[in-house]
Amino acid sequence: MTLAQRMKQLRKEKKITQEQLAEKIGMERSSVGKYETGTIPSPEILSAMSDYFDVSIDYLLGKSDERNPSQKNIRYFENLYPIETKKFPMLGEIACGQPIYTNEDRESYVSASTEIRADFCLKAKGDSMVNARIMDGDIVFIRQQPVVDNGDIAAVVIDDTATLKRVYYYPEEQKIVLSAENSRYAPIVYTGEELDHVHILGLAVAFQSDVK
């Protein structure tokens, strides 16, 4: 039996929908659909599903017919993936291209390592940061702070729009430059009174590929 088949079986036993499972695990409903059609989840998600369904990782993956995790299996999994997780609020999308309207409704959560020192996360939209290995659809973790160092990648709000760029300060020229990591995009320059509309939302401290 495959992971996809096992997930469907366990979900039907609990009589819950994909949406309900996603809410209990802390992920998007579309992710559950992907897992049930063959996509392999991250170790963190596997662990969360194992806890929720109260089955072993091997049973969940279809490698064993023993439902309950033995102490041996628990030790093996903890040694292989020594990761503690927490849920980060997903505040919406952020542009990796031209700035887009920012949505700060806390509509979902993303589970990730507690080692990530962030306050929330945003979903990257666009390809302007690909040379920094931030792809369209990736999850970017943000530590909220009003100032970042020169050259840092930050979430920046301009009026009601948000963008993810490298930030360069030129105080003597009263200028801020938001620079992409893709030569197809020209730097965005703000000067003089325009600076009153530019605010640093926070520092990008980590990202993860949206392969769920």
C-alpha cells in the first residue's frame, strides 16, 4: 500500500475531509490533495500526520502493517529527523516581481523547524529572486523588524503593496534601492518624500520550497 492510499484509508476511518485534515495538521487543503495523489511530504509533515493518526511512520508510508509505533521505530525516526517544529502564521503572498497588494489575514499556518527565528511567513509570487534560490511558490519566513542591514533580503511595504527584495540604503542621497536577484528586473528606486511610503516589514531569515 502506498502513502497516498494509506492517507485516504486513515482519513476515511476518522470520517474527516481533506480540509479538516489540513486544518488539524496545519497546512493547506491543496497539500493534502497532493499527498493523496502521490507527492511525498516533508519529514515534519510525516511526523505530524503520524501523531494525529496515531500510527507509525512505516505504517503511514505503507512499509509496515503494524499501526502503532514501537519504541524502536520512534528512536529510529527521532535520530533520523531530530527536528522540533512549530506553526508559523501565513500572512499571504509577497511579490518577487512588481509589488502586489499585501494581505495580512492569518488564513493558514505552516509547520517548520523551531530553529527558524521568524514571526510569520509569506508565499513568494514571481521570479525576481530566483538567483537567491527563492522560487515562485516558495514559503519565505520573516522576522519582523523595522530596519535591516545593507544588502539584506527583506519584506518591504510600499503604501499597501509588498515586495521581497534586497535593500540598499544611500542616506547621503536620501535614497533606498530595492534590488531583485534576476537581471530581468530593474532596481526600484525611492528618493526624497517617496521614502515616507517605504517601510521595512521584516528580514527574510529562511525559505522552503513549496513541494507539498
